[in-house]
Amino acid sequence: MSNLMKAVRHRRASGLLCLVPLSTICMFTAMPSAAKAEIPFTKITAAKRADITIKGKITGDNGEALPGVSIAVKGTSRGTTSDAEGNYTIVADANATLVFTSIGYTVQEVPVNGNATLNVTLKTGTSQLDQVVVVGYGTQRRSQVVGSISSVKGAEITKQPVLTAAQGLQAKTPGVQVMASGTPGGQPQMRIRGVSSVTGDANPVYVVDGMITTDITNINNSDIESIEVLKDASAQAIYGSRAGNGVVLITTKKGKAGKMKIGVDAYSGFRAATSKVKMADARAYAQYTNEANIYDGKPAIFDLDTLRSNTNWFDEITRKGMVQNYTLNISGGSEKTTYYFSAGYFKDNGIVKGSDYTRGVIRINNEYRLAPFFKLGHNLNVNISKTNTKPDEFANAYRMAPSTPVKFADGSWGYEPNLSIANPVADLAYNTNFLNQVRLQGNVYGELTLLKGLTIRSSFNFDRRDNKSTIYVPAYMVWSVQKNDTSHLTTTRGNGFYYIADNNITYNKTIAEKHELSVTVGYSAERNKEDSLSAKVKNVPNKRNLWYLSQGDLNNAELYDNGSLIRRASAYGRLTYTFNRKYNFSGSLRRDGSSNFPVGNKWGTFYSAGASWIITEEGFMQEQKIFNDLRVRAGYGKVGNDNIANLAVLNGIPILDYYYAFGGNGTSQQQAITINQVKDMNASWEPTKGIDAGVEFAVLKRRLSGGVSYYNKLTNAYVDLTVPSTFGDKEKTVSSRVADVRNKGVEINLNWKDELSKDFYYFVGGNITFNKNNVEKVNGNLQLRGGSLGNGQITTNTVVGQPIGSFWVYQTDGIYQTQEEIDNSAHLTGAKPGDFRLRDISGSKGEPDGAIDDKDKIFAGSYQPKVYYGINAGFTYKRLDFSIDCYGNAGNKVYNGKKGVRFGNDNIEANVAANRWTTTNTNTNIPRASNSIPVPSTYFVESGSFFRINNITLGYTVPTSRWGGVSNLRVFATAQNPVIFKKYSGYTPELPGPATAAGIELNIYPITSTYMAGFNLSF
């Protein structure tokens, strides 16, 4: 104390006055000497308050420097970011407060108190409530969020060898169901909290750095910083009419101030079908087929002693498909400019011979701070891709006779004359179909901060797509059923340009350190224009360099021209108020207009309101030792959907094949045109209203965290209603909003993480969703039978009291053993011993009537699961890391359509051949050999429940301290979808499709397992 006072007296004597707060002097003198040495203490030597330059270093709680941390002067527009070594410099008032923010870390506010040096340690966001999350048109602390939002870090996506982030979300978050596709270049289906739209698009929209899209196959997963899934109306309403099926926000990486950083990521491996179906061999097939023909009074086809081939057609059309991915990224910047550049190459050969998908991606995300109050930026993504598509031959491979060789001894293609199935290998050889796409997506934006807390942002978001497809089939002859007499070439040129001009103002104000107010208002205009021109000509030479329309017969060319134009305009706003960091209230309002609807119905209003309460911030919770965090929330809102099939306001006027001679037979005939579709002129938005309530908690020093959510949403959905033929509609249906569909359920997630020592860290987590889907009310004559098998049979029906797309089939009741049983019961025409006995359930009076017809069909479940869940676990031990993800669902059904379709003499599964009913094998549930078309029955409805190991990854971080310039090197091996446990006898129980036809396995591309190795290298 004496030395300090001497210094003060000395400066006063020399004419200088040092103003040091008394509290600071007391604090300093009260500290032990060791602590004093660590506290930077630079005094202000001016008698008047003024801005000072503050410098420091930011580290994490593990001692490592943190680059890219946002540092803002509270209540002003001033800000900067830390460089690669965690250092920062900022100018602020001596009595200001600096706010330090970084995703994954707790937000910290540090008073300057006249210090010119401030070193700060950020704590990992152990309290999820303090973490920053992305919401529509902004960010919030999780404690301020009143809706249901799930967050996933980009690193969780990139560890999986998948094309899109959508597939990488599988098992990561409750309420989200992802149905994967094995097709190269295919995007999986995603359902958020059930299926609401019956005839419309039920997929969510993706918002990539502000650009709304439905296709994210152009985004390199390595470029993703974070993903937020908005699951309820109170979180989605800011997106209004685009949010009816949920919203997925994707934030890509940006450069951070500091020296240049370079990263290289690569992996390579192979794919194979996860599950196969064992088919009958040649001898078993021949025996079955002979028996079926004899039942029909026909002679046997095969001589079992002369069979020469035993072809596995599945193996003949498939291979081990190579997959590879390489990414280079470069980032860095200064206080004025930050940059992020990446280039990626992805190739997936697929498991079908001749098919593949290749993608090249370049991303440039730059930001330029031209003044303390003004910055410009852009996020640009260029995607060039090529898809080689082959016909889906899995159905043909399933049915093709194993007694037939791929090629006969003379080199000609093999075929079975008694089977109307194409040789699938020949089909692959003769069909060429490739698509080239160039896509430019991104935005440019500017932000202006004129006043304290007031930010004006303008952005122009765009998505330009140019497609070129070529389909060529040469003249060929396999046999009379499989041939093409004349070669033909079809080329299509398509392009589209979609833009969103968005302008919004955000005002943030903190009053008396307790009242936090945030207001956002904005206006956006959208325009989506698409055009395509397709032409088909014949007699084009079978040489790739001559695949041009001019090389064919132009006199008989076919031309098709299509286009569409959709405009939208929106005004939106959100108000968020927080009191004392405990009570949060938020409301959103959006007014949308769409050209999809007729005059008078173009505009719709969407809204939400919600609140949350941080209970652990209350005084009465300070003494309790159970909860570290405890928060409850509730919200209500209305969102919409305008992407509905068959709702286009402008009717197409088709040119018919009918001719009429006006003036009698002596005059020339004129081709007819007409309007043959009727539209509902009251068509408007497909609205969804819903409530959501939840509780989130952390206990045991935040090692265990989790949450429980309840949701209940009701959609007034469009369905096809039957109308009289006098209405003039070709299909005698009109799409109208007359069905109420409800989804309600509960989500639970639990996560445990702990660090047993500085060398060992582990985590275990899981989530589960219980969902009930139900059609509650229909006005009018509902015509919603679907699930066609392509043989005149349908398998689903959507009615009141059942889930959308419920399987509607006959119920089997054993197998007829004798003709007498058949004669004494209701049966279908042509029934024989060995056929299924079908239950006579109900006639016109609701009682058995001695006839088997549609009144006897029952509802046998639906594809929509009652439960779906994810499990994840892992550990890090020194330099070794391991993780495992699992996914599954239960309570749903699937329809084995490929087994339920027969055209005559098709192959059968080995189990059917071995255990079919015969006069000597009557104790079985498998019917006799038959070539008849089976009717839909419970025999073909199987369990859709499954449990799959989604991903297993083992990695090792190589020591690089002696490697000049190398900051990190990690090598890893991954198995994606290696094992699935299922009851279903087909290829896969994951069978995406339209709402009324999902869960039917007909022409499905099997799910694949991937095994690969790779590395992550950074400089």
C-alpha cells in the first residue's frame, strides 16, 4: 500500500493526476502477491474520460487460444474478432463493458474498469442456456428461445460419408425422421414431427445463410458450421408460409481474423448393399413354376434334368461402389476483412453397375468491414455435378428366372420366353441417361449500424440452376418382349433462377441491466422462374460424339416446352423481451402473399407467441443442489404451406388427339383443345396451428442434461375430392382443403458427459419421439386410395380415424386345405386349395354377407412409425477417439410389394419356394405355387421396425509438434450403416415416398453400407 501511495503522491507532485477507483485499490491491496502479478493493471493518466485502446488474449478453459471470438462494446456498434492466436485489439470507453461471444462457449461480459489489457478465459458452454443459437433472421441465447429448436454442430455431420447434411441429421435430434436413399446423388426424405400434408410436399425447407431452398445436395458438408432445426410454430412462424413442414437453418463457415489457416480433409472407401434377399435357385424356381402351371391346367415348362444355369441376378447388376471425398479450405483475415475459401470433390459410384454421381463445389465466404458502422459480405457456392442414372433393375432382378444365363453360349443376351421380364443386365447396357448441372447459390449483403443497437441489413439471395440431360437408347433386340426397333435421343435443357430480396431492421436495447428488448422487422420479395425445353428424335447413330438432335430424323421430332413462375412477397416482424435473464417473451408475425392462389386468397397471416422461464435464476432456487439449469417454455402459432400439388391457378390447355370437322364431313378436320381440369377457386394456404411445451434441465454439475417436449399440431390439408363427371374434370376429382390432420407426441432427450481425468472424456446420449398421426375430419366425398402396385391393385386408403396412407387390405385367416372348405365359405373367384382364406368381415349392413369385396378390407397399420429414436456414445482417450451412432423406429408397417406382384412364372424368394403349401406340406402359412395376381392382404404387410448402427468411427490424432507448420493431423476409419436388425424380409424397411404411398417396396434402391478411411490435416 505504501509503495502505491508514494507513486500517487509522486505523480501529483509532478503535475499529473492519476484517477484510480478506490474499489480497485482496495481489491488490489487485498489480493495475495502471486495474484497481483497475474492481473494486468494499466492506469488511465487523463483527468477526463476518453476512449482507450484495449488489448488482450482469449483462451478456452483448457488453456488453448481461441480464434474468431466476437468482441463487442456493449450498447454500441463497435466490435472485432480475435486472431488465430486469440489476440484482439479494440477501442472502447474506459468504463465500457466488453461482451465476448463464441459458439459453444458461455457469453461473458467483462467491465473494462480503465484496464488497457484484458485477458479473458471463456468457459465451455456447460450451461446450454448461455449458448448462442441461430434463429430466423438473427441469433439468440438459448435461454431466450421460446420455441423448440435442436442444434447440431457441423463436425457431427462431416464425420459421416454422406452426400447431404439432411442424411447426417439422422439419429441426432428428436422429432426428426430421416429416410435415407441409397441412390447416388439422391437427397433423403425428412419429416419433422410427423406428416401433415397429404398431397403437398411434406419436406421441410432449408435456409442456407438466408437462402431458402428444398435441395441441399450442392452444399459441401465440410463447409457447415452449425445446423438448427426449427420444430414448432413458435420457432417457425417468422418464415410463415414456407414453414408448414418445418425449417432447417444451415450456417456455413466464415473466415476469422488471424493468420491464414489451411485444412485438408479426405476419405475413400466402398459401398455394398446392407441387406440382400435370398432368392430361389434355378432348381427350386423350376419346381415352383412347373407346379404353378399345372395348377392352371398348363404343361410344365422346365425339365429339371436339363437346367444349365443358376444366375444370381442381384449380383449380376450390382458391384462394390467406390466413394471418395476431398476438401481443401483456406481461411483467415484481419479486423477489416475475413475470408473463407473451400473446394471439394465428391464421387459416389453407387452399387448399380454403370451408375455414378460426381460433384465439384467451390465456396467463397468473405466479409469486408468498410467502417466501424458498415460492412459488406457475400456467401457464394458454385456446384458442378454429373449424374449417370441407370434404370431401376432391382425389380427385374428379383423376378428374373435364375435358370436363364446373362448371355447364351453364342454371346446373345439370355431371356426366358415364358416370362415377360427384361434381362436386367441388358437393360443396363442399352440405356444411357446422364444429367449435368451447374448451380450458383449464395447471397450478397450489407449491414449498417447507424445508431446504438440499431442494425439495418439488406441481402440479395439467389439460386441459379442450369441443367442438361441426355437420354439415349440404341436399336437393339434381346427378344420380342425386350427390344427397341429404332434408336432415339432425348435432350432436355432446363434453367431456373430464384431470388429473395430481403431487407430488415433489428434493434437491441438493454435498460438498467435487467430489461433486454430485441425487435426485428423486415420485408422480402421472392421470384422463382423455371423453363425447360425437351426434344426427342429417332434414328440417331449409336456413337456418343453424334448424340445431337441434328443427327436424327427431324421430320418426326417431338418437342415439349414447360415453364413456371411463382412470386411471393412478405412482411415480417419479431419482438423478444427478457427480464432479468429469467423471463422471456417472444412473438412473431408474418404476412405472406403468393401467386399460387387466386385473387382474393393470395395473402395469409401467420403468427406465434411464446414464453420461457429460467427457474434456476430465481432466488428460491439458489440454495437447492439438484438443478444446475432448469427452464420451462411454451408456445403457440400458425404456419402455412403453399407448395401443394394440383393447385396452379392457371390451367394448362391440352391439345387432344381428337379431331372435329366444323361444317360437316366436307371440311377439313381441326385438332381439339379444351380445358379438362377444374380448380377450387377458394384455394388458399394449407395452414398448420400448433402448441408446444417443454422443460429443459441440467443436473449433477451439468454432466446430465436433457429435455422433454409435448407438441400438438393440426393441419387443414388438401385432398382430392370426387366430383360428378358433369363438372368437366378429366379425373373427376378436385383438390380442396377439406381434411384435418393431427400430429401429436412427446420428445425426450438425455445426454451424459463426463471427464474422468485430463486424458479420458466420454459421453452417452439418446433421444426418442412418440408420434401419433390421425386424419380427424373430412368434409365431402374423400377419394384418397393409393399405393398402386402397378397391376391393378391398390394398398392404401386415407380415411377419418386412421393415419395418412394406412394399409387397406384383406385379412388372411389361414389357408384352404380342401375344396369343401372353399365351397362352404366366402371366397374369391378361382380359389383353390392352398390359397389364402380371406375373412368375410362386413357387408352393406355391417355383417358378413357371404362375399369377399372391398367392404371386407381392414386397416393394417401405416408406414408412419409410432416411435423413432437415436442413440450416440463415444470417448476420447489421450489421442484416441471413438464414437458410435444408432437409429431405429418401431410401431410402423411396410408392404412387401415386390413379393405381392406376379405377372406369371416370376422367380420367388427361397423361403417361399421351400415352405409353400403342397398336399404333403399343409402346416404352413405360405400359399401354394401360383401365377395368379395376388390380392393385397395382411400376408404382405410386415413389421417396419428396425434398429441400425448408423455410424462407427475410430480416430487417432498424430503428434505433430516436430512437424513444421502442421498444427493437427487426425486419421480415422468409419463404417456407415454396417449392421441393421429388422424383421422385414425385404431389402430395407426404409421406404420413402408420397404420403399416401410410402412404405411400399416395389422399385426401391437398397440402403448401402460404407466402409472407408481418411484423414483431417490442418496447417
